[in-house]
Amino acid sequence: MGVHYQDKLVSNNYGRKYALVIHSDVNVIASPDTWECNLDPSKSFTISALRKKIDYCLLGSIGDQTRWNKVLPIKINIHIWRLIQDRLLTRCNLDNRGIDIHSKRCPVCDEGLETTQHLFVECSLAKSLWKKISSWWGFTDYPKPLA
């Protein structure tokens, strides 16, 4: 009765932590204590392994490996990455996040909703810029839809 009472007291006071301890697989080994890091197969701690783990936890896995162009400034790399992920702060994305804005329409042309696709491909200003850049570089093609 005393042991059951103590278990109940501990489980009532510590809830989930108690359940984790009771239901975890614990291996006790008779050897000297050592520090091991399970971020890397070598079991030694490195900053790069920690950065990879943090990136994976925060960014998740998006299928394709993120490729950074070392010639470009980091802010350009991040902008392109956010563009590909449709994470730019367009009016539609802000509205989807619950931020109250007066209009989701493009403030430049007022011809459509301000989405990533619209800003970089469909907006009349974007089309004009792409046309000038294409003729300057000798291209005959305009950007394809982002999606």
C-alpha cells in the first residue's frame, strides 16, 4: 500500500514526466560514465552537427536540398529560398497568417491579389521589368509560373 501510495503521489504531481520515466527503456551498464552526443555517428559534439539538427528541427525537411550560392550575399540566398517556399510577406500570405490588412490587392497595379506569383510574374510592373531584362540579355522567354 505504501509503494502504491508513493507512485500515485509522484504520478499526480509530475504527470507526464513520471510517465516518461516509467515507460522508457533504460539500459544500465556497469562502466565509467562518459558523455556522448547522438547528433553525429562519431558520438562527439560538433557545432556543425548541432547546426544541422537545429536547421532540421526548425526548417523541417522540404524534399530538395537547399542550395546556397556562395557568390551571392546571404540575404539574397534567403530571399530566393523564401520565394521558392512561398514565405515572402505578401498581402495574401499576411492575410493567411491572420494579420488584418485593408486589401489583398496588389498596390502597384491593382489588377490582382498580391501573391508571390503575382509580384514576380503577373504584375504589369514585373512583366515590364522582365521584358526589359529579357531584351537586354537577349532572351526571348519570360519567366514561367512559379508554382
